[in-house]
Amino acid sequence: MEIIQHEAIVRQAYKDSVGVWTWGIGVTSGSGHKVERYIGQPQPMKKVLAVYVWLLEDRYAPAVMRAFAGHDLTEAQFAAALSFHWNTGAIGSASWVQQYKSGNISGAKKAFMNWKKPPEIITRRKSERDLFFDGKWTGNGTAAEYTQVRSSGSIVWGSRKNVDISRSLKLALSHTPALDHVKSTPAQPPNLKTHTSAPLTTITGVTAAVVASAGAYMSGVICNWPWLAKLFNASCGG
């Protein structure tokens, strides 16, 4: 959800601030999923989330795990790093990661803000920095969706609405349908620290990526798996 808070949702292809065709939750063709097919073609929410979940599991979460191999991360840190990588694709080369792993926390925090182009990204980068280093979440469990795109590819900003995607996200987590040419390979999670003392050594792939990026307010998704709810000490009722 932290990624969705920053990217928002647009079900048809649009041009981002630098003119790159983008779709869904900030997905570009550079991810391996060709998005030009969605120009003027809005897609169901379940497909938007299925592609999102697949990319998290198959590409982005494993890269974050490799970048921090051997180092413990809290769920907030993992979510922040995942959001950073989703946006920049540079978790493996960013100097702030190396500085953090070497123990230079102040240097890492400063270097995090080197990634501030274009200017529109600064607010997001500050939020990611504050989440990683201070555990400060910015999401509230809902997502912004823009429902209209002009023929030029620009978003109609006035078409924004806030949507609750928790049910759709549960479905995407429970079973991700086949995505054309895509075959995902489950990834192993990093050493995540939770609000309890139990290490997250049994969570794999998409579950680790999405639950970590969801934060405490996504207990509705967490409660979809009783053992996971127990691990997170989530209040699920009943």
C-alpha cells in the first residue's frame, strides 16, 4: 500500500511527468510488462492489482532482498526500500544503501535525498526517507484513483476519487492469475523485524512484499491468513 499511496491508480495508460507511458500503479514497459496496450483501454481493478503483485514478487521485492542481504530490516524499512526501488529501479546501486549497511546512518539519510529528480518526486522521497529511518507511515489504507485520461495521454486531475482496494488486494494475494507471457518465481524474504519478537522467516514472495508495504492499517489483508495475523499480532476479531 505504501507504493500505491505514492503512485495512485490509473486503469488506462497515461503519460507521466516526463512523458513516459505508464499504467496501473506506476507500471512502465521498462518493468517487462508492456503498457502501451492499455492506451484508451481501461482495465479491471483485479488485473491492475494482479500485475502489481506479480511485479512485486518477481522483480522488485527480490532486488530489495538482494540489496540488503545479511541485514535485518523492519517492515517499515522494507516498505520504504521497496517504494524507492519501484520508482527508481536503483536499489542495487544507490549509495545510501551501501552507507546504511556500513553503519553510516546519517550519511545514508542525507544520500537518500540525492534521488530528487524530477522536482515532483521530492515529497515522495521525503516520505520514503522518513519511513525507512524513522518508521513514519504516510498511508491510510485507501488509494487515489484517476478515472479519466485525455487523448494526449495526460491525466484529468479532477477525476480523482479515493477507493478502498482491500478486498481486491486480498483476491490478488490469494491467487495471481497467469499474465500472458509471465511466469513468476516465488522469492525468499529478507530478515524482517515485526512489531512482535517473532522473525518473519516463513513469509515468502508476494505475501512478504505486500504485507510489509501495507503496514498496520492493512490488517484486513493480513487476517486473510490466520497464521500471518498471529505473527503480526493483528486484531482480526472473532
